[in-house]
Amino acid sequence: MADRQHGKITISALACKDCGAPMYPDMPKGGMSCAYCGHFVPFAPTDEDFTPRITFRHQALETVGGFLKLGHVAIMDKEALNPPPSAEQKIRRMRLDEKIRACDADALDAINDEAYIDMNCPHCGKKLTANLTDNIFTCPYCGQKFGDYDQLSTGDFDATLIVGRKYNFYGKCLPFHLHREEATQAVASLRRRYADDFADDNIEARAKEELIAAYVPVQLADYRWKMQVKSERGTFWFYQECLNWTWTRTLMFDAYLLDELAPWDYSELSILKPAYLEGNVRLFASQNIGEWQRTIPNYILQKKTPARLKAAFGLEQCEPLQVSRDLRKHKFAFLLLPIYFLDCKKDAGENDKQIRVMVNGQTGKAAALILENGKDDLFRAIEPATSYVFAKGGERTILSPPMPVKYIKSPFLHERMDIEDAFEKNSGGFFAKLFG
Ligand SMILES: [Zn+2]
Ligand SMILES: [Zn+2]
């Protein structure tokens, strides 16, 4: 909120003109509400108000004579099973601050600006300190909220705080529902549940100090795939889809960990106005990540498939053999997701065991990623403790169960199978019988 050049800030209370009670910024409603009398003041209009709404372009699964028509996933893509380049692992092991420094050093300076103002609360008179990186801050004694008068009246904000280029910063977001304290509790629950995995890293204590709130840029798409997998019980084909999948538009946060936070509820999409954001939320513009934009969905599919098939069918070893996939982007579907993020320990080296945690700022679902040399990535997640209620019939992330299928006939017609019947007969055995 700071006017760093001039050091002049006029603090303004978010108080109701009618009754004097504190007012609360309400992102979904696009304004500030008085908790006592219901008086409502809309946020100042900004360019973001002209952001077009998302047009969802779902395509229903077609059935013909009882068979599934899977034409959209007909073409096998060998490249889709290429492993990620080694540079990918290097980036995943970098700390967020290092990545920000590499991409936008000015933003890192602005974010880490520890300047604050000492003041007496204009409401209750007690002494309080306000960090200059906070847009709106709250008096801990009386609960009154304050902000920079200029920003509150115009909706302007300090664009230096955006990591990346401002014109790549999306105008739509899902508002935060979870407070920082609740996110810290979610991390604590995760640690209790998987105590052994976090034995040498007290993520709960670290969360109290280091947990940050952030808005992460993603693009929504329907992601659908057909895959052939080799397992300890045989080879089989399955079909699966994730509707309204969040395709990351940045490498700042681990894409695989972010993927663990689904489902998201898109019925609450609103326009982001950073001037009215409470507390310190880090803002990330979308990054041009080149070739990786195209390949990341493949890497995620490869990494996540074995665990999904284990959960669905109890298979211990699944190796993807072939895959065909279809990514159908929705229109104007760029948005920011609210997350809390705990980076790995500050002194963790590139080759040390690293633990990172993310919490879904909407629902409270928490997930950890444990990276350890020579071991597979370990994901740990717990469902939300708070009772976030998804809007009925609204747009949300939907991951279908994996469905074993068998090709029957043209055009692209497949039969749904039970997993027991889906395992392909060992062709070696068949020929052995014929000629043996
Ligand atoms: Zn009022
Ligand atoms: Zn006060």
C-alpha cells in the first residue's frame, strides 16, 4: 500500500458512513459491507471489471448403441510419455524467493520490504503497526480495518508487488475463504496425520512463521485421456477425464502439488481488486514458460496415474505404455487460484530432503510434497476440516474414476469393462499355444 517514493500515506478506516461500524471487503460481492446495518459500498471500478466471463465448452461423452465413442482420444501421442527434462527437477527444488529473484527482482524487493508504520489506531487509540506490503490491515484490538485512502478510493495498487509483468496479471480470481490461522491449522492436521513423514521437519511451527498467501495463475481446460497401462496383473486400457482442470501458467509453484488441491468451485469467480485484498497476498502474473506449457499436462498425467490406479483398483505397479489425450481449453478461462504456501526449509540444499505444503484457500484442503533424492515424489493430502459447501450444479473440478475400456469397432467405439475383464490376454501365451 506504500507510496514508497514520497513516504506519504493517508490511512483511511473502512467504517460505515451510516452507523460507524467496521466494514468488510467482500470480493464475491465486489464491495464492502457493514456487518451491523448491511450498508454496502461497491469497490471503485477498475480495468479488471471489463475482463470477459469464462465460457465453458464441455463436450459430453458420446454413446452409440451402448458403446462409448472415444474419437477425441483416438490419436496416440508417443511424445506424451517422454520424461521431464532434468532442468525440471532443478526448478522444482528451487525456493520460491530464488525463482522470483530470477524473474522479477524488483518484485522480490517490494515483497520483502519490511518497512512499517507505527500508529495509534484512529478508532480505539491503541498502538499498532502496519506493514507497508499489506493493502488492508486490521487493528488487533478493536477489529477496525484500515487501508491507504488513495487506493481505497481509486482501486489502484502498487503494481511493483506483482511478480511478473502487470499486463500478464489476470483479472479473475476465486476469493479466499480461509484465513491464515485456519490454513495453519490445516498444516497442523496434515502433520499429525502423517507424523512419520514430517519427523525431521516441523511444518506446523514453520507454517506459523513462513506460510504465505498467494494468487496463482491457471487456465481452465477439460483434460481427457485414454491410456494403456502395464500392471502386475496384466495390461489394460482405461479412459479418464478431469473437467475444469487447472493448467498452471507459471513455474513459480510446483504444478504437481497444486494439482493435489483440487477440487475447486468456480461458481464464485469474481474480479480481483488487489487494493481491497486483506493482509499480505502475493500476486503472480502468468509467465511465458515456452515449451513447458504444452508438456506439463503430460508430466502430471505420468506422475499421477499410478497412484490413481492404485486407489481405484489396488494395482501396485502401473507403467503407462501408450497414451492419447485431449485438452480442450475453455474460453477466457484464465484466473487466479487462492492458495497458502509453505516453502521447504530455508537451509535445505538442492540434494536434501525437501518438504513443501500448499493449502487450498477456498476449501481448506491441504497437501504436502516430499522430495527426496533417489525416491519417488511423495504426496500427502487431507480433506478440509472446515465445511466449505460447493454450489449445487455449479462449475467445479471433476475427476472421473478411471474406466477400463476395450476397443470394439469403428468409429472409435469402446466397451466399458470391469477391471477383471479388462486385462489383455497375454499374446505371447496365445501364440505359444498355437505354435507351441
Ligand atoms: Zn453500518
Ligand atoms: Zn483499534
